Amino acid sequence: MKIRLISFAAAFAMTTLAPVMASAADLTVGLASEPSSIDPHYHNLGPNNEMRRHIFESLIWQDEQQKLTPLLATSWEPTSETTWEFKLRKGVKFHDGSDFTARDFVYTACRIPTVPNSPSSFTIYTSAMKKIETPDPHTLIIHTEKPYPLLPVELAVWGIISATANGVTGDITFNPDGTGCGITSFPQTKEFNSGQATIGTGMFKYGEYVKGDRYVMNRNDAYWGEGTEWDTVTFKPITNSAARVAALLAGDVDFISKPPTQDLERLESEPDITLSSMGSNRVIYLHMDQYGPSTPGVKGTGAPDGTYEGEGPCATSACEKNPLLDRRVRQALSKAINRDAIVDKVMGGYAVAAGELLPQGFFGTNEGAKPEAYDPEGAKKLLVEAGYPNGFELVLGTPNDRYINDAKIAQAIAQMFTRVGIKTSVNAMTKSVFFATRNKYEFSLYLAGWGSGTGEMSSPMRALVGTRDKSRGLGGTNRGRYSNPVIDDMIMEALSTVDDDKRATLLAESSRMAMEDYAILPLHFEVTIWAHRSDLSYGARADQYTMAIGINSKK
Amino acid sequence: MNMPDSILEEKTGVVEGQPPWRRFASDFCESRLAVAGLTIFVLIALSAIFAPWITPQDPYDLMQIDILDGRLPPGSVSGEMTYLLGTDDQGRDMLSGIFYGLRTSLSVGAASTLIALFLGGSVGLIAAYFGGRVDTIIMRVADLQLSFPAILIALILVSILGQGVDKIIIALVGVQWAYYARTIRGTALVERRREYIEAATCLALSHRRIVFRHLLPNCTPPLIVVGTVQVAHAIALEATLSFLGIGIPITEPSLGLLIKNGFDYMLSGDYWISFYPGIALLITIVSINLVGDQLRDVLNPRLQR
């Protein structure tokens, strides 16, 4: 008799390799996602950038809290509104023995715009530089067209490659047109992947790279700084989280990134395993469609009562009013969300309820900004005031494989909204479909996240709250299409204010206004977790990067 | 719920003096296992049909579930509710969730099987009766489709069609019609050379009448057997699709989705979220297969005792 059963893929897949006897100074790290290339300027993507930092150093380092600290530059300061001077470290050598000088910086800046087929280019971090002067090998003077306070942050994002090692010995004059400053043959991406061109100044050297299997790095004994205690570090991509946890439990790897929330209790109970965690600046938020008089995911609000500039009363065949244009409705949504319950029940305690788009203490935040308190009665009252005593129906869009527990959070929110009378259904989809759908504005309400690369309020405000406007670089990810010219102007002013105190004040004020207007609803900040052997420690990072640089053995 | 044997009673072929349905029933009851399977299946079907009246909670009503009751072990009491089989991560009562999940699973299985049976059966009959080019085209399309794994075709269809119970049914029909087309064509090819068809043709009856009144009734027994087995297959396929997280909306979980929800918590020891829906799915599929196997034996003329 045949019985058809479904066979579920066994998640307890362990690697079949026999445990190799590792010497004390070898480290194996299981990564949740692998880099798309070893080329430091190919793809501006988290996994690429974290690997890049081991080998190619940048002028400036971002510490665990994303504060800027000296690396290849020992000091920097603005010398006028539009010029910056950087003093470079002396005595730094590349892995091939050549000296690091200002020329290498110019060479790298010239290469970045020329990388072919780059899925996400680093050009955004070089485009502000209009002219680079090198009065001596260890001084850089960088001119920008407009006052540009973000320059030091951006110089922390890309790593420097050697001009000499790539066969350029003469002087290089920087040309901002992005054509390569007259240099014709830059190393190709595949030459980085093979290790041939992978020559930086970092504390690790290229060892071996097998895509999908491992990336091995060796210690750079000639490193200028303190260096690392590890002889060899092997990064293994293990994308299935259950398999990654199993590999750690089995001792195949010493360190893993992103253990799944539901396994944390189990891992905590293991005596040989310790968790390291750090609040990240990735905020999970809800964007609400605030564009037209009608919106696709809302039902039960009746016909829209006014025409709207540029379009008729109905953007959709359903032709319903867009309740999200009403600030009271947005406030009601915010009050209906029990952020603490989400943190406790869905995130297992590893999240921090959010009151702004960046966690407390980051640049440009308002001190003491609190998350909206859970107040379902208040939410119901606001809905009555806004003219929706019976609520309405709403569809909440969410990815189900992008952020930690994304679809589960969305379901919890749907429960909470339904309780105050807004019947909410969840439309969960895989991330590629989700982002395509979102970019077509097919959601009235969606859940997404934003990690701030620069660690200052200008990043989320500019991308998520600013009115969509390509020419000003605002609202790139503002698919809720909230628009407030006053806030726009404040962001623009902050973006060209070099004075830190003044900029922080401007950003904090713009953030406060956006929160008071419920332009966007922040939910919580993800807490990034790493699990590792108990005899290791990790300098856990706010930018969620997993780097051997911060892993040390306890002495 | 539609009961497979109620169709049978009317349509089994005409043999000897004993009323056919009685002979059929007594043959069927020879296997105690099959009777047990049928009994269990009827119970499951009843509990699915009457789920809204017998479950303590409506697990699809977001008003009634509370995230704060998430992942409670079986037997927990919270407020006025006793969660006999525990709750899932969203605070849904597992017992209610399973009954409602069965509802989705069974109705998807039955609806897709009936539609596929109708479509595949008609197409297969037409292919066999007319033969020639029509036959070649239809059967090559069916062959082409059968050469792909069912789950792959279902995945493609669901990703094109999108979310929803109706979309899942369409996808499952798309996967299954070829089985019926092939089965009925084989039988019909044999039947159409029989004298009664010749006679009907000589009477200048219309094609439609010959195909549906004469050919079809004599081709049904194998279809019924395939149909029963395919119901179980459809349920399993739906569960697999839900387990993969596509198809059914996540706020209205079917059995597969319940299993998937719990699968995340296996390492943490919250076994009940996956375990009980898994058992429910297993029992359903086994009972349908028991019935299907006995039907095959009873309806197979070569095994006629």
C-alpha cells in the first residue's frame, strides 16, 4: 500500500566533514549571507562591505557604535566650507610591500566609477569630491562643490587599493567625470576574486575564496597596527539558519551570525555557547500611503470627497477614500500598536521599541524620544473623531524573508489593528516580489526596515521622509509618499551644514516634526545577535557587520 | 464534503442480478482496514464541516486571538480559554486551528479534484473518441506536463497566480488534469471499439450523446480510483505549498502552514505547534489512501471474485 507523505527537508543537516583538528589560533565563522564578490568596489552590500574591511582599509574607521575613528587617516578637519584636509598615516605598507600614500587614495577614487556591471555602485560615495590635491604623500586636500558634512562618513565606506601593485607608478590627477582619470586598465572584479588583485593594507591577507563554500584569510604579519591573534580565519556561508545553529552546536564553526530568534533560548541554555548582542540602527517601520485621495488596500471608507491635484478622485476601481491622509487615523494606528508585546513575544526580547527612526544616542536624535504608548481606547476615539466609528478594512504588505520575523510582526500588528476596529489582513510575500510591488505603490500600508549606513538622522529622514524628488536626492525610499516641504527644507539645510551641533539640532527638529505628524510609524530597532563559543568574545556592532576583527579569545 | 462512494453507488457498471451498489458495498466492507479508514475520514470530514460550531475559537478572526497568548503549551489556561493543544506563535488555539486547517485542506483537495476530474475526464474522452490529430495534441500536452514534477508546476502556477485559496485550487487543477486525461483515455480507447459504441454510431446518435451517455459511464471506475488517490495527493500538495509559505494567506493557515509555523520552533522544544497538525494531516491522508486502495480492488474487474 502506498501512502503519500510529504517529506520535509531535514533542517538538521549537519556538515558531513569530520571535525578538523584546529590549532588554537584558527577561527571558523558561519555567515548568514555571503559576499557577491571580493572586489571592494563591485557591490555596495552588507556582506561585501564586512568582508572588505578585513583586507582593504579605508581612510576612516567606524567603531562599534559607528563613531568615526582614525584608520589610514590620522586626523581630518574642514579647512573651509568646501575643503577638507586629511593627514595620512605614515609607515603603512600594502600586502605586497608597497607603501601606502595619498596616490593610492586618488587611484581608488578613480577606479570606483569605472567598475563594470556593478549592481550597486560606490559612486554615491565619491561623487561629492570635485578635486583632490596631494601636496605631499601623506596629506590629502579634498574639495567639494557644496558644503558637504558627510564626507568623512563616506570615506569610511570604501577601501583603498594599491596603485603600485596594479602597475601605476606615475602621478594621478583626480578627475570627477568618472572616466578613470586617464588610467586605462584597472584590475577586473574577477582578479579580486582570484586573489591576484586582492592587495590591501588590512590586518588580514587573502588566502582562498571559493564562492558558496569558503573565504579564507591569513594574518598580515606586517600590519602597521596591533593586528589580530588569528593565524587563519575561514568564513563559511551557511544560509539556512537551522543548519548554521546546528553547525555551531556540533563544533564545526566557532562563531555564527544571526541565529534565529526562536533558537535563542536553546542556545542560551548551552554552557559552551554565548550570545553577543548589540542594538542595531535598523528600524522596522510602517509606511502609509499618503499620496492621493484613494488608495488600493483600503475598503469600507466610502467615496473620496474631493479631487486631487493632477488626478481624479479615484486612483483605483474600488474608489474608496484614503483614510491615511488624516493625521488622526495615522495616530490611531500608532496607538493601536503594542510595541512592547512585539518586542517580547515576537522578537524574544531582542529588539528595542522605537520612538524615532534612529535609536537614542545616535547623531540627530531627540533625547528622550519615547515610543508611542499602547492605547487601544485612545486609538478607537481618534478613529471616531476622524469619522470612522466602524473602522475600515486594510491590507498590510510585508516581506517574509527580509527582516527578522517580518511576517510574524505583520501578523501581530494585524491583530492589534483589528482590535481597534481596522480589519487588517496580511499580504506576505518573498522580498523580490515585495519590493517590486511596493515600488509600484500597490500597498496602502507596508512594513519594511531601514539600516542607516552613516549612523546619523540624515540617512532615514532623507530616504524615508523627504518628499520624493530625484533632483534633490530626497525620498528615495519614501514609498508612502508623505510630503512636507518644511521638513524637506530642514533636511536639505542639514545636509549642507558642516557645523556638527547645528546639523544635529536641525536633524533632531525635523525628526520631531515627522514623528508628531505621524509621517511614518517606527516600530522597533532590531537587535543583532551573534552566537559563539563561550571562550570567545565579540565587539558587537551597531551596523550588524560580522567581522573577525572584533572576535577575540578570552584570556 | 463530497463522499467518493456516493458517486459510486449510482455509476458502477451493470453486472448480474444483485443490485450493483449492494455488491459493491459488501465487497468494500471485506477489508476492515478500509472500513476503519472510511470511518475516520467521515469523522474528519464532519469535524471540518462543523468546525465553526465545535471549535472554542475562530482562529481566522484576529479579534479572538492574542499575540500575548503565543506559544502556550498544551493544556494552558488563559482567561476563559483552555488551550487543549496549546497555541502557535500568534496565540492561535491549535485545536481550532487544526479543525479550520482541515476545512481548508479538505475543501481545496476536494474542489481541485472534482474540477480536475471534470476537465481532465472530458479532455481525455474527447481525445480517445476522436483520435487522430486531436488525440495527439491533447495527449502530448499531457505527457509534457507529466514529465515535470507536480510540485514544480504547482510552484510556477502559484507564483504566477498569486495568493488565495481559489488560486491554489486553480494551480492544483492545472497539475492534476493530465492524470485523469490519461487514465480515461486509456479506458475509453478500449471501450470505443466495443459493439455498443458501434451500435450507437449506427443509430446516428450525436457525438455528444455517445461520448457522455455511452462511453463515459463505462469509463468511470478507474477514474474514481485515481480520483480518490488524487484527493490525498492534492491535500499533500496543498500542505507542501503552504509549508513553503506560498499560496494560502498567512492569517488563515491551513495544515501545511500550521506545520511550517511550528517548524521554526522545533529546536526550542515547542513541539506541539508542528506535531498536532502533522498528525491530523497524516491521519487524513492515510485514511483517504486506505479507502482508495480498497476501491481500486473492488472496482478492478480482473480481481473480481
